[in-house]
Amino acid sequence: MRAMTSGNEAILQALRSVNDPELGMNIVDLGLVYRAELLPDRMEVAITLTSPACPLGELVLTEARAALERSFPDGPPIHVELVWEPPWTPERMSEAARLLLG
């Protein structure tokens, strides 16, 4: 993920309201957000899942888009994509998430 600017931090803050349905923790702390960029003409977000076999991927993407639309009602077009590279690993989690999940 690129260095975050204030706009990018606002994106991450909005995405903290989206929980992974299986783990019950927000997708930012789980390290599932690979890109969060506020560009002049659009917002780009790339999200992964803990496993390609997760049946709830579309739900996570829908909730992420809804959270961004609520936080940026007059913002630019939002592009949220599901990515698999690089594969997610527990090392991407925040320290708080690691402590909570053991």
C-alpha cells in the first residue's frame, strides 16, 4: 500500500466500519485493504480476503462501497476491486488484531 495522505486516511477510517463476517473484525485492522487512494477524479480501493474460498467476498465489497458512499456522499466515483496478489497473510494484521485473535 502506498503512503497514506489525509484523503487516504479518511478512506481507511470509513472502511474501519466494515467487518469481516467470519472474524468479526474490521477489514483495515485485518490487513485486507491493499490500496486506498483518493485521486483527483476517482477513489480506488483494493481489498483481499483471508482465503479465495471465502463465500462472503461479494458482501465485503458491497459493504465497503456502501461505507465509502456514506462517508463521501459528494465524492468522486468509487472503484472497489477484489484482488488476490499478493496473497493475504496474518502478518498484514495490525498489532491490535493479532492480540485480539491470538
